[in-house]
Amino acid sequence: MTYQTVSAFAQSWGLVFLVVMFGTAVVYALWPGNKSKFKKAAHLPLEED
């Protein structure tokens, strides 16, 4: 296995991996069931102890 082979493999599959992870994060953030959790977290700094 040469450096060029490993580099090409890492570049192509690394890109695929990062795109999948980004898509997963977007789906998680926009999932309707998480709305209340994110709303509570957004108002947390404004609450008085």
C-alpha cells in the first residue's frame, strides 16, 4: 500500500463520512421531537436561580 493509495482512500471516504455526520446533525437538530429540549436549553441562561 502506497501513500497515494492511502491518501486517496482517506480523502474520498473521509468526505463521505463527514457529509453523513453533517446530515445526521442537521436531522437531529430539526427533528420535531427535540423542539422542547432545544427551547428549554435556549431559555436556560435567562432563568433566575
